[in-house]
Amino acid sequence: MTVLSAGRLVTRRPADALFRFTAATCASIVLILLAGMLIRTTWSAWPAFSHSGIGIVTSNSWNPNLLQFGGLSFIYGTLVTSFIALLLAVPVSVLIALFLTEIAPARIATPLGYVVDLLAAVPSVVYGLWGVFVLVPFLTPIWQWLSSNLGFIPLFSQFSSGRDFATAGVILALMIVPIISAVCREVFRTVPADERESALALGATRWEMIRLAVLPRSRPGVVAAVMLGFGRAVGETIAVAYLIGGVPNKVTPHLFQQGSTIAANIALQFNEAASLPLFKAALIALGVVLFVITLLINIAARLIIRRGGRAA
């Protein structure tokens, strides 16, 4: 079929219409699934929301035997461990990506890139078991030393065991490094070679070229990579459940104390709650809260990327 569009003859073939319909259908399916997931989980969690109200996110008392379902400590543990992971993983990931794209020769960058990508394919339960048998014995003396010598700082005081917020944050950092690094590598590769060569031609050193030509152009992509890693850290379950201690009702500034996260608590207690409707609804309500947190993270990432794109 031929139509007139903006003064030009445009031919629309059946294949084009079929492609548009297929693409629109797939996009709609994603939105429908997302909406259905949110509606169904909220409906299942509604008895807990009705029972506890806003206390689901503001109360620190979690005692299913007394029908107390305050999830503040789990929200706190989720955010603390995720921020620790970001603090450790982002600099390492960006430096790995810069090394592989800007510094390392191809004969080194290619196999090393495969190794980094392979880390993303390791199951989380393997990370958790490795953390229990290797990371905890390795970090425990370090945490004890920090607590003994820097205990006047609240973050490092009151050492309890090697399974705590800090150790869970470290294992999450190891898990999100390959994700952030892989995305950052692809972002850095999109910077036009002309801009790199122009900076070098003007007498810039390699570091100055990276700082002036590569990083400014890559800022929105790096932000997206960081938020993607943050979303992975927020939703991680098994590895954190092994390493954080699984202690509820723990909102503390001390990183060497045990605690729990939303995902870990759901994984550990869901079987126990199967025969208790209100308890089960409370765990599903925590899942809804986690869903909202990840949604807010993605919205924030989009706003930051859009603002960065306008500034550029």
C-alpha cells in the first residue's frame, strides 16, 4: 500500500505491518505481565496490609507468633548491604572496564573479558557456599581487627561474628562486579574513536584522554550500569541468606552485626508460613515492598540518565 506522508510517497508492505504488530504485542505482553504480577501479589498481601497497615514498612517488630509483621529491619538490611556492595563494586567495575577497553592489548583484554563475564554466570548458591567456607574465615580476623582498633567509629564497633552486614555486602559486591563491568565496557566502546584521537593529538595523556573524552560521554551509561547492579544486589536471596545471619528486628549502624534482608527473610520463612495465611500474606507483602523498591530504583536511574543526556 502506498500513502502520502510529509509530501513523500511511502510504501507500506505487509511485512512492515506484521513487524509493527509483533513488536507492539511483545511490548504489551511485558507491561501486562508486570501489571498482573503487581496486582496479584498485592491482592494476596492485602490481609497483611489490612492487619499491619503502614507498620509493614515503619515497624521494627517482626514476630509471627504474636502476629507482628513489621518489616523495617528487612528493608534496612536490604538497603545497607546493597549500598555496601555498590561502594565496593562500582570503582572496581569501572576500572576493570577502562583497563579492558582503553589500556590492555587485545590479546589480554579478550580472554580477561570472557573471564569477567563468566563470573556473572556463577549461580548465587555457589557464591553463598564459597562465602561461608572461604570468605567468612578470611574476613573474620579483618573485621575483628577493625572492631578492636576503630571501634570508636560506630560502623566498626560491636563485632558479633563473620556473618553480618559487612560480609553480605562484600559477597554482593563480588556478584555485581561482572554485571556493572560488562555494561560499562560496552558503554566505553561507543565513544567515537575520533574523540580519543583528538584528545591524544592535542597532547593529552592517556588518563587525561579518558577523563576528558571517555568518562563524560559515558556518564549516563555508567549510571545505568550502576543501577542495574543495584537492582541485582537488592533482589539477591540465597547468598545473602547464608552470610548475613538471618536475625530480624535489627536496625543498627554497626556493620559487624547480624541482620536480614527482604529477599533472605522470604526465602527462609516461606515454607514455615505456608499453613499460616496471615504470615504468608505478610511475606508476600514484603515481596511487594521489594518490588516497589526496585521500581523506584529504575525510575531514579531513568531520571538521572535523562538529566545527564540533557546536560550533555
